[in-house]
Amino acid sequence: MHAVKNRWWIVVASVFGLFVGNGAIMQFTFGTFAPPISREFGWSRGTASTAIVVGLWMTGIATPFVGRLVDRFGIRAVALPAIVLFSLATASVALVPASPVVFIALYGLMGFGAAGQTPLTYAKAISARFDEQRGLALGISMAGVGLGSALVPQIAQALIGMVGWRGAYVGLGVLIFLLAFPAVALVIGRDPSARPTLAPDSAAQIPGITAFEAIRTARFWYLAFSFFIVSGTAGGLIANLVPLLTDRGFSLPNATHLVGIAGFSLIAGRFFAGYLLDRVHAPYVALAFIVSPLAGIVVLLSTPRPDAAVAATLLIGLGLGAEVDLIAFLLSRYLGMRSFGEIYGYFFAMFMLGAGLGSYAMGASYDKTGSYTLMLICFVAALALASLPMFRLGPYAYPATRRGARVAATISH
């Protein structure tokens, strides 16, 4: 298997794959699908939100296993079957009857398939081929998450208008396959950096520690704690941003459009974060992107004005998605590349568990109080706590070197 001659093609392919990643498909579209589904079946927001919780938790549970499989068998062997399952599971939601149990089960199946269509596989390939420009490469590739977050809800809304919400799920399933499968099969999966990294003759040569060693370090738990809290906030806001905005007087199309703007704000944040990560100590970059959604929530709490909601959405979007490139970058610099897939899987599992909990908490809070205010206040406090571990990480254990290409060369043997 020959390396992709220009490694930036891996970044381009990652943009296409992450456009239909688990976040864009499951989280960002949920607020668009929830109103018509709830109206048709007469379900409460809390009942509907349970499905996204189960879906996200299934992704979280499965991702560490996916990460270990990727380390052992390579990206192509794991990601391609997962993409097929994710696309079929998404399309199958079109068949759901008026049963919350079936709806929740189908989202669980989506979440299981989505474990192979998270940023894990793309971040692993990029981190193996980039060292000095790792932050920029990750930032550009993870902009695919922002593009998907901005455009996939618009696509879903358009499909709902044309073929109803059932047909829209089928359309999204087709879109997943058409974009992600070729990206992995033709570009990412063909590069030596996508090969196994746990082969006995090569693993010891790759800088880093094993997953077992990682979970015994304080730095692992510092990062896990912050990612869990940030993900809970992000998950709650993403899944409920459309109904939150409609409660403030926005029409459903305008609220969906604002979520799209948040997605484009996320793109800008990814490019900016990627640029900074190669130049500024990463924990300080992470701190800035934790404070941004915190400020957005404070704006939402301070005034009900529509223009304030727009500004808050932009601030929230700027910080949302930071975890996907920050997890990869911080992991590679503090814990190394030796067991990247498995360790990333543990972090992403915590991220998904937090996102599911945040989504459920927002929905349950609304059902209990008739407002999202209580949970928004809790999110402000939680984000303040999430910023504290960034001051404890210290200098990089595996700083950038001019020999970063050796990692990919080692993996290819």
C-alpha cells in the first residue's frame, strides 16, 4: 500500500467524511426532526430526547472498542463496515412506528454504527502524517464537522419539506454512504498511516504510552474531566438549540438557519484553533474555546432579545466542536501516538456520555420547569469548572519535532 503522495489529500478526504459524521447527523439534526416527530406521535420533548441520549451513549460505549480495533487492524477494516451500518441505521428510522421504545432502539443502533464514523479515525490518520503542522491539519479537517453542522440540518429541513421526516432520514442515510465511504476507501484507508499500530515489531518504536499506562496518569483524568463537562454542555445546547430559539419567538426555519450560522461559526473556530495550536500552548487555546460558549450562555440568560440570541448562538458555535481537534492534539502531545486510537476512544466515550447526559438534562429540565433557564445556569458553572484542569497539564510530553514523518513511516512497516 503506497502513501498518499500529498498528505493534504488526507485532510481533504477527512472534511468530506466528517461532513456526515456522528455529530452532524445525530446531534445537529435532532432539533430539526424532534418537532415533527413529537407532533405526529404526541411525545413530550423529554421522551424524544431520550432517543438522542441512548444514541450518544451507544456511540460512547462502542468508541473505545473501535479505537482499539483501529490500532490493531487499521482504519479501513474498521471504518468501512461501520459507515455502512451507520448509513443503513439512519435510513431505518424512516420505518419507526408510534412506539418510543422502537424509536429509541433505532437511535441506539445509529449510535453503535456512528462509533466508526466519529473524528477518531480521521484524527488518527492525520496525527500520524502531520507533526509540526498537526494543529492546522486537524483544524482544517475538523472544519468538516462545522460544515456538516451548518449544512446537514438545512438539508434535513429541506428534505422534510419535500418528502417528510421519514424520507429525510432515508436521504441522510444515502448522504452518509456517498460521502464517507469513498473518503475512507479511496484516500484515508489506502495510506500507510491508516495501517495497524499495535504490531509487535512497530508499536514500541512509536512515541507514546499504552492505554493502560495512560489511564494511570493524572493528565488523562484532567483531560477526561474537561471533555466530559464540555461535551455535556455542547450536547445539551446542540440538541435543544432549535426548540430553545423557537421558544424565544423564532420560526422553525429561522431557528434552523441560526443553527446553521452556529455551524459556520464552528468552522471559523476550527480554523482559528488549528492555527493557534501550532503556535500557542494548547491548554491556553482550549481555555479560550471553553470560555466562548460560556459567554454565549451568559448572553442567553441576560436578555430575551432576538439579536442577543443571534450573538449568543455565534459564541456558542465558536466553541462547539473544539473537542474534536483539541482531544486529538492534546492526546498526541501529552500521551503520544502509540495507542492513539484506544485512548481517543476512551476520551470520546466520555464525550458522548456527557453529550447524552446534557441532552437529557435539557429536555427533562424543560419538562419540569417549562424553561431551559435552570440548566443554562448549571452549564455556566460546569464550564467554569472544566477550565480549571487546563492550568494543570504543564509542558508537552511529546512536543513537535522535525522527525514527525517517522511516525507514519514506522506505522507503514
